[in-house]
Amino acid sequence: MFITRAIERGVDEKVIAEWQGHKDGGKLILDTYSHVNRAHSQRMARLMNDDFLENVTPMIPVAAEKR
């Protein structure tokens, strides 16, 4: 449960692997604990939406010139 919660809170898999004494750079952590928790997935989607919207410049369509 600790590793799952650490992943959900955004702790890097390499750091978690180090904490656990793994020498594979996080591969075992990702292979074992990368299942998606629905609530976590929804939170991450909201983060992406929030971040995306903050960094988007509205575009106004310009009619193409006829040649």
C-alpha cells in the first residue's frame, strides 16, 4: 500500500525503488504497481486540463486568402 500511495502522490518511481533497496531504477516498481486507480487517474486528468488551459493562447481563425 505504501508504494501505491507514494506513486499516487507523485513520488518518482526511481526514488521509491531506492527506498525499497531495488537496483533496477524503478522497473520493478512500475511493472508491479503501475495499475491505475480510477480516482487517481481522474485527479491526474484534472491536473493536465488545468495546466493545459493555463498555457494555451486562444487562437482566432483567419480566413484564408483566395488566390
